[in-house]
Amino acid sequence: MRIAIVGAGGVGGFFGALLARGGADVTFIARGAHLAAMRRNGLRVEGGAHPVHVPDVRATDDPAEAGAADLVMLCVKLWGVEAALEQIRPLVGPDTTVVSFQNGVLKDGYLTAAFGAERVIGGVGYVATHIARPGVIAQTGSLQRLVFGEFDGRTSARVAAFHEACAAGGINAEVSPDIRREIWQKFVFLTGLSATTATTRLPIGPVRENPRTRAFLLDLMREVVAVGRASGVALPEDYAEECLKLVDEVAHDMTSSLFHDLDRGRPLEVRWLSGGVVELGRKAGVATPLNRAVADILALHADGRGGG
């Protein structure tokens, strides 16, 4: 299976390395020092239960050089999605499938508008990773999981082929009959985690232990659930409460990528997280005052400090 990965950072680099280890024909679209290191020394994954080194990596900053792929994985930050869509175009041939493993629920609309609904499948990724240094991805913990599927719920040949490639690489992969719900389930948890850790500038431990910030977290997630249900997603009415149980199980010092990006002065995905809740809530007629507050509070930081 020919797989092109647009965005070879923590998520794309990690899962791409495992796919390549399993025998898939993987091309990474990367740039700068990370690209140079991958060409020179291959790609390493450190930390986690099973370190990985793929010594020979196909990587380029020119998608046209890679040619058409069977499957394109989009793994860039959401603020870079417009540029990424242009990068994807040379990778898309007559039979190419495109899947986004980005955060949020607005992502698949961008792909559908650019390439047509028939080319797009839905995806959700779970892994705690970051680029430790050029050519090296660091994994925190052992969780790694990909969930994907057709939006109409059918089991297609292309989804089955991707699942087989994931299994060969040791990826904990699952085909979902309701991928839209899976995407929203992650969105509920991620929005609450991101909003609270970024606005308080603290890990989730203190947030969940203080009665007022715990209630704030729960109510943020309740707003997301209400918007999802009003948008036709099959979320249980008490799903926010279920997510709060998950929050109580994660590490005390867990934060979020939004927290780290804010701390480092990088552009933020808040427009697509809490801001996305507000946008979709407006369309569905659901009030989202808490998520609007988060989006407004972080608006001054949304473009970063210019240091990348």
C-alpha cells in the first residue's frame, strides 16, 4: 500500500514509522531540519513500550516528486490546513483515499470540499508524541490507537486494506461503523482538556481536583455534547459525565497540545476546538457561552508570537 503522510511530526511521524516497519510503502512530506535528519539517519521513535528505527525513509518537501498515493494521511496542525490541502493535490490520483487524523470535527469538511466526499474516510488518532529532535519522535506512555471508517458505515476494500497495513505495523487499529460519533467522542474530551489546561496554565490534575475548575471542565464538555446531539451525532446525553471519569484516570501531569503551543508562543488550534464548538453551536441553535469565553480569552494568542 502506497501511503503519503502530510505532516511528519508527532502523530504523522509516529504512525508513519510503524506503517513503514510493517512493510507499507510510506512517503513523508516534511521540511527543514526534520526532513534532512530523516534523509540522513532515517526515523526513530523513542520512549513508549517498543522503540522503532526505520533506517531508510522516503521523505521529500515536494509532493509532486512523490506521485499519487493509495492513501494520504493528513496530520498537520489545523492552522496549517489550507497550505496542507495544496500539498495534498499532487498526491491525489484517480483512486486515492484521503483521511485526516487531525483534531476537531471541522477537518473532514475541508477535505470533502477540496477532493470530493467519495475520496474521504474519517479518522481519529490517539497517541502522546512530539518531535524530540530532528528525525526523532518521542512517545509518552504506551497508548497508540487509530480508529477509521467510511462515513456511511460500510466496510469497504480501501478501509480493510488500510487496517491490514496498520496491523502489520503493530498499530492498534479499529474500523468503526460510526466514525462520525468516534470523532465527536474525542472532540468532547479534547476540547475540555485543552480549554481548561490552556486557560489555567496548569495540568489536568489541579483542574480536576478543584471543585470550581472541575465543574467548569464538565460544563465545557456538556456544551460540546449538546452541540453534537443537536447536529445529529449519536452521543449519549450523559457522555460528558463519562468523559469526566476518563479525566480522573489520566496522569496528574497530563496537559494538551494547546497548552504546550500556548506556552511556546506557537499558533493555536483554539479556533477549531472551543471556537469550533461555538461555530457549530450557532448553526445548531445551541448556546455555548463557556466555549465562547475560552475562544475569546485565547484569541490574542491564537496566531502565536511569530517564533513558530
